[in-house]
Amino acid sequence: MESFRDKARAYFLALLVHLGVAAMMMVSLLWTQAARPISLPGPVIEAELVGISAAPKPRAASKPKPAPPKPADAPPEPAKPPEAKPTPPSQPQRNDQNDREKVAEMAQQKAEQAQRAEVEHKRQEQILLEQQQHDERERQKQLEDIKRQHADAEKKLKLEKEKLAQLQDLQKPKPVHTTSQAVPEAEQAKTGTNGQDDSLQAQYFAAIQNAVTNNWLRPDNTQAGVRCMLRIVQIPGGDVIGVEVGNPCNADPLTRNSIEQAVKRAAPLPFKGYEKEFRREINLNFSYDG
């Protein structure tokens, strides 16, 4: 503990310090010169304050609470380091930041341009693919048209060849076909209708009519008085290649069909001995009187 002597000594030293400070203040007041008033050129300006004429009174600052007394033997508190204030970025740093922002903006613009270019490229590829598919369909269609035209031409040529062969067959004589039904000769095929025409042509038509009548399977409902015109197409030798019941004809459909079948069964028609009177197409009057 401190003794009375130590306390007295400390008190005396503090008193000397205060007296020295007071003496220094007195000396400084003696050296201070009187202040000179400020004088400015120009007329005096008078001004009148309007509104609040006095500034608001300052609020009384709250007194800080006194710190609790520290024990004598407590160690001194370490001094707090000064807080680091954020320093504003210098001009080069701001320029670098602006440059980085510009670079990032340019990179984004380039990325957007590349994306748009990619979309346009894909669209152009799709258009090209559709055009190629359309061209391929048109080419296939043209090939099919050419094939169809070629097939039609071949078919037409084949028909022309068949017609030419038939004409050649008609122009050259053919041997008489040997069948189960012998072709009647002129002398054997003579038949008449009590007429006066005894020419070879009349005998030829009478022989054909006789052959058709003999091969006719008459339907049961056929009535007497049938009169029909037959159009017969034949080739040399008497083979029938076509027959048609034309008009006039008063027979019913069943009788007409039976007459056509009779002509086909009668083939080959009389030919031997009638070569001079042979006709490729003949019209024959078929009659039935019961």
C-alpha cells in the first residue's frame, strides 16, 4: 500500500504542474495582438431574415457513462488497431473494370450472333432437304410416267403386230384344217330355197346357212318366224374369229345367244370349192319357220 509520504509527494507534483500550465496561459494572453476589423469595399447591404430567426437549440449531448474503476494491479488494455477504411478504386482499376465489362458484353453479343447464325443455318438445311425430297418425288413421278408410256407403247405395238399378222393371214391362202367335222365341198353343200339363183355365190351362202342351222340347238321356247341378221368374221379355211347377231332380229336374248353358239360350233364354215367366193366378213340372214 502507498504511504502518506508517497501521497503527499504526488499531490505536490500535481500542484506544480497546474501552476506551470496557468503561467503559460497568462504569458500567451499577453502576446496576443488585438483583432483588426474586416473592411470590404462597396456599399453596405442590409438583409432581413424571414422565417425562423433563431437556430434551434442544440440537444444536450448525452454524457457517456463513466467506465468502472480499474483495479490498480490490472494490466493495461491493448490498444485497438485502427479500422481499415475501404479505399475507393483508383482510376486504372476503374478502367480495367470497364474494359472487362466491355469484353463480357462483346462476348455475349458474339454468342447471340453465333446462336442466330446456327438457327439460320439449320433453317436453310431444312429448306434444302425439303427441296431435295420434292425433286426426288418429281423424278419418281416422271419415271413412272415414262414407264407407263413405254408399257402403253409396247401394248399398242403388240396390237399393231397382231393386226398385221391377221392381215397377212388373210392375204395368203391357208390349207384346209382337218377336223372331226369335214369341210363340205361345193357339190356336197348344195342346198336351195326353191329359188332361181344357181350361182356359186348363192350356193356358198346356202352352204353356210345349212351348216349353221344343223349346229343350232334351238331353245324350247323359240317360236316360229325367227328372222335375224348375222355378221360373221372368218379367215381363209372357214375358221370363225367373230360372230354377232345384229338388227333386224326378232329373237329373244336366249335365242340370239343360241344362234351365235351355232355359228361357232359350225366352224370351220364351208370353204373348199368356194375359194373364189370367200369373204372375210359376211352378213347371213338366219331364219326359222318351225
